[in-house]
Amino acid sequence: MDATPHATPTTSSHAPPDHRHALAFRHVGKRFGRADGTSLEVLRDVSFDVPAGSVVSILGPSGSGKSTLLNMAAGLLTPDEGRVLVLGHETSGTVDWSRLGYMFQDDRLLPWRSALGNVALALEAGSIGSRERRSRAEHELARVGLTDFAGAYPHQLSGGMRSRVALARSLVTEPDILLMDEPFSRLDAQTRTTMHHELLRIHRERAMSIVFVTHDVEEAVILADHIVMLSPRPGRVHAETTVTLPHPRLGTPQAQALVADLRAAIAGLSSDWVI
């Protein structure tokens, strides 16, 4: 990949994590058992850091282990080899969900709850009273521009509105880290662009780290401060690129050049990767 002032490839760091790292993956490997008794190797020797306060995109083809990395960061899976550290502590199957938000590919809204009720749901497992839950949920809906739709149910909302509700639900606990697993992939292009702007605006307003999984090169360039490119299965870190382009990036010559560089690198990795 061509190194430019706006795209600086680096090697994976193996240094111990410190307070500057929201997440750290250290020589991580993962296999899944198959029905026939064999195993499928999904990740092999993956190491990289997520600096505190940054937006890091994990870019890779389907099956390269992107979602598996997020699930290990969330404590939903454990690595077979290596370690995953969240805010300096190794994950052990338990997660402090007040410090970690997770936005999935599906919005996972409960159809019998209003937008406000879906956002407030994220606070119900704790000791927060109903009045504060409502206040915080209303605040997050206002942040994503849905104050007038607080009482609407999911079937009454557009795809973009549903994504905004899901984003508000992920943010209502005021997490230090937000994990995002291709959350905008099912939206039309115009709505997806709007959600990119919303996410970057919210990131500017709040001191949190974002890990954004995608297979879309342009999406990674638009959003990320740092891009980790995974190889096809078993996923390994093929390259890391630091992006210093100012926002907004969409359509700028510099962003288009970086997209072209990344696509050229991908072409040498896999002919099956839709870019």
C-alpha cells in the first residue's frame, strides 16, 4: 500500500497495554467446532490496539473474524489463544455494560416498546430509578434528533430512524467504548451517509472510543482514524493504516485516493471480497 501523509501503514503493536489503549488484542486466535468434529480456524495471531478516544475500523471480507473480535471484546466469546484487554483488564466473560456499548447489524428493537422504551431498556439492569432512566433516554433521543418520535413504535419508524434509536440505546449508558458491527449496512446510501455524519458528530461531543466493523472500504475511510485490514479466513492483520484526513472526507480527492490504495491492496488478498 502506498504510504502518503494521510495514510501511514504500520505494523501491529505487541507492547503491553496502557491507559492510552481502550482495547488491546494480543496474539488472538479463535476456532469454532463443526458438526463433523473438525474445527474452523477463524482468527490467527491477531494483534492491534484501539487508542483511547479514537475511531478504529476493522475492515475485512465476510468470514474473516471481524464480528468475532467484537464479541471477544464484549466478553461474549473467549479467545482460544492470546488475550483481549478492555481498558487495561483482560476480559473474563463478564462485562461492565455501563462502560461498553454494542450496536449490532440488526437494530434489535423490541416491537412492543416505543422508541423511548427501547432506549431506556439499556438502563433497566442497573439501579437507576425510572425517572432518571426516562430522562437519560429522552436526552439520547434528542441527541439523535428523534424527540418528536419518542412515543413511536419500531414499525412506525423508517430504517434510518430505527438505526438512530439503536444508536441512542447504545449511548444511553455513556460508555467508554462503543462496538459497532456493520450497523448501517442495510440502509440506503443517502441514509447511511446521514448516519455517518451523526456518528462523527456524536464522537466529537463525547470522549469515547469506537470500533467499527465493515467490509466497505469507503465507509472505513470516511469514519476511521485508524484502519485494521484483516486477511480472508483465518483472519490475520494484513495491514494497518492511520488516516489523518480532516472531516468531512466523503468525495474529497485525498479520500478517493486512499480508497483506491486500499482497494488495490484488497485485490491482492481476495477475489471474493466485494469492495
